[in-house]
Amino acid sequence: MKFRYLEVCRLVFVDDLAVAKSGAVPCFPPQYNIYERFVGMYHNCISSRLREIASEKLEKNELVQLLSWVNAYGGDQMLGTPKLQINAAAMLADHPLLLRSTDWYKHVRPEEESLGYFYTQLPSILFGMIEDTVSLAKEISQEVIPSVVNVSIDEFLNFANRYRDASMAYKAKHFEDRSYFKEFTSTMKHIRLTMETDVVDAKAADAGVSSAAPSCVHSPRGSAMMGVSRNTLLEKIDHLKKRWNLGLHSAVNALLEEVFEDISPHLAEILTKKWLCGSSAVETICMTLMDYHVDHAHLRPHIRCALLMEMQYRILGEYMIAIDNRRISMASYEDRTEASALLRKDAMRIQQTFQTLHGDIEMPFVDMSAVLIDMSEVLILRDKSLLALETTSFVRKYPDIHTELLSALIQMREDMGRAEARSMADETLSHTKYHPKGDAVFAKLFQVCRTDSKRTLAFEETMQNMFSTLTSRT
């Protein structure tokens, strides 16, 4: 009955507004704007009814009908017809048919599945609608399937953009007042899960194009009739996967940004006079990570592992930045001894924290904290005549360290000047340049202080590796 009502509205819509335009306008003064008022009231009534329908529990085929009607509403056959002279795009932008607000703004915690991971039905609903639409098209004609799939992908591309924009707007709103959205972290995990699932489903759609769009897309007659080829469909699906990947990347970065917003003031204390005199910065950082672990436990293991890796980069990267920026200089051997002991203590505390956070994940994780212990050995060495040997030993372990960072590490010693430290760094690295390269994770760590922003790490490499893993799982 409800969709019969919508069909009646579709049939009489243009005629009703045309009568109002031709009959009511001459009867009222221009300042009354009677036609605009009539259009507004008509639109609001339709919008109210649509929202009532959308709030009901609809079957997949009913969702298809509803969205098809909404999609047609702004088109040339209804609101956008030249006969009515209505700016449909502007009207729908200011007064959308369906509410744009979501559960994100309602302080509602996302659903969980049996294993405790957050769960979302949105991807299965969306891709289920495509499957239902394709099934319906098959009953009409095999030759219309490519066209149906093509239109569906176009709509998904638009939806992917709108979904990402909405999630970024939600994030921006949160960082205006971080006390307002109590479920921000869990909601961003839910958003990330939706995008991750859509990446996988888009991959499945890519693999299924051949069966969904059969031989007619290969035949000249099918291509001529439908105006779409199999390669075009595959290119669009690839574009869709990239859109979801971009959104997923943004959602993951939002989770990282939430953590870094809390620990950044403490990171700034590392390798400063305050740190040397007994700061609690590292302990506070580790306790903050443990607090976030309660929410991060709802992430699937491969995502959580990637997040932990990026957090480790961020924390250990701060030590590289501090050394490169020469935040602290040692005035005596006693200062060096104290700094060396603190580096060892920090390394062990950081290692212990990440071992705890990663303890229940059966995925490989590279512990990089040992680099701080090895750097402490360069500092604590008392006999300067053995420094070249100690530096060479360090470079053999970490051949990807660059000259500027190695020179800055050596220069932290009170008995080494700038020129002498640079000369030793150049000479040591020249002896190892033909040696095998080291671990890629340390190469990335040492590049932190070479990025444009000293306070931001580049997450793209780890995230891209994660996305490759996601899109290979079908």
C-alpha cells in the first residue's frame, strides 16, 4: 500500500504543481511567493511520508523501490522538469527528502558480534540491494544486466563520497569539543569496519562481474545496445575500491589522531631537560595506550596490529625527532650516563606495553624498541677512542640510518663537536654503504625526522599494506 501511494504521487506530482503555478500565482500578490510556498509545503508532506516509510523495517526489494523513488524525485520527470521552473538541486540540498543525521550523533554504541568485534549490516544491505536489482534484471533480459550494474556502481561511487564526507564532518565536530561525543572512538571503529567490508565486497563484485554481466557484454550487439563494456565495469569497480580505501584510510587516521591528541604533550617532553630530571611522560603515554586498548579490542586483529605498529612508529619516532633536533645536550659524562639509563628504561617500558597490547593477536609484530638501547650504548661509552668502533657496530645493525641522524646522535656527547661528529658519521656510513640494507621498518623509522612535519608520521605505507591484505581476502 505504501509504495502504491508513492506511485500515485509520482503520477500526479507535476500536474499538481503545474495547476498551482498557473492557478494560484495570478490570485495572490507577488510578495506572497505563493508558488514557492506551495512547492515547499508539497515537498515537506512528501518528505514526511517518506521518512515514515524509511523508519519501518523494509525488505531489500522495498529498499530498492524506496531509493529508486528518491533518486527519481529530483530528476527531469518530477521536481527537475523545466515545466515547473524549480531549482531541484538547491531545494534538495537545503531540504533533503530523508534525514541526513545518523546514529553517529546519537551517542549510541555500535553492535557487537559474538567474538566481541563491532558489527555492521550496512555493507550487506547495500550489496544485497545490488544483487536483488540484478536478479530482477535477469527476469527481464540478460542484456540489460550490464546497464543495471553500471548504474548501481555509479550510485555506489556517489554514496562512497558522501559517506566519507559525513564521517570526516563527524570527526571535525568531535575535535571541536572532545567531551561531547562519548562514543567517538567506537563509532569511528564502526565507520572503519563499514568501509573495510565494502572494500572486500567491492573486490567480490569485481570477481563476479563476469557472472553478473554474462556473454552479452562481450558481444558487439550487447555492447552496442547497452553502451557499456566489461572493461568499463571493471574500471568503475576498481575506482569504487579506491574510493572505499581512501575512506578507510581516513577513518583509521581518525583513530590514530584521537590517541595522538592525548599523548602529544607528553611526547614533546622526550629527551628534554625535564625528561632527564625525572619526567613521567613515557609512563603516561603507555598508560594512555592501555586505556585505549579497551576500545581497540573491538577491532579485528589485522587492523589492530596495523594501529599498534603506527603508534610504535609515532612514539619511537619522537626519539628520532628529538635527537635530530638536538633538544638536549649533555654537559658531562654523568648526564650521558643518566640519559643512557633513561633510554634503556623507556625502551623496556615501551616494549612491555606493546607486548601486552599485541599479546592476543596471532599476527607478526616488529618490536623496534631495541634501537633505543643500542643508541644508549653510543652515549654511555666512556672511552672516546672506542667511539668509532661502537658507531660502526651500531650502523651494522641499522644500515638505513641517515648521516644527519647519526651525526646528531654522536653530537649528543659533550666530548664531540659538530664537525667531528659529522666526519665520524660520514666515514662510518661510507664503510657500510655496500652492505645489505636493513629492515624496512627501521628505514621508515629513521625517515621520520626527514618528513615535512616533525609532528606527523606518514601512515600511508603501513595502511597501503593493510589495504592490500584486505583486498586480497575474498
